[in-house]
Amino acid sequence: MGGWAGYTRAEAVSRVNDGANASIFYYAVTLAFPDLFQEGNLGGIVVGLPPKVTSNDIDDREDRDSSLHLEAFYRFQVTKNIGITPGVLVITNPEHNKDNDTIYVGTIRTTFSF
């Protein structure tokens, strides 16, 4: 089990909005399952919030809705040095906008370790 969280305090340095501040927050929780189904393989799950503007000095520039990042993967350890990892990502309310359709992404990664 693992995770991370972050907070960013941003300040505009342009002529129009000079000095305006924004607060941005994000987090993720991760779960790993070593040796799942077979020694050397790895399953994993990630659930988190992509960076979200929670306050902003500029009117109507805050993210009113919330996105959710969901991810699952499974690494097949083919040999000692080669792993193949299919996965799927789901992003709900992309750009923290409930009017945007959910995004689904399939992935496959090959890792060579030497």
C-alpha cells in the first residue's frame, strides 16, 4: 500500500492578473499485489484525484466538479529480464467537468531490465 498527495500554491505573474493566487490539490492511493497468481508477477490498483484547482483569486476559475483516476494493471514476468504489463485507466469527469464523458484507456507496456 502506498500513495501520495500534493498541494500547490500558484501565483500569476502576468500583467492582467498579477498577484492572483490559486490552490491546487491532488492525491492517489496505490495497492500492489506481489506474486499475484505466480511468483514474479505483480497486480496493482491506483485510485486518485488529478490536480484540481480548489481556490482561485480569479473569478470562475475553480474546478467545480471532481475527476477520479482509476487504474489497474497486471505485470506478467515473462523472463527474469522481460515483463509485459497490460492495464486500463478510467478518468471520470475529465478536466473536473461532469459534462465531459468518461475516458477509457487501454495500455500495454514491455519492460526490459538488465
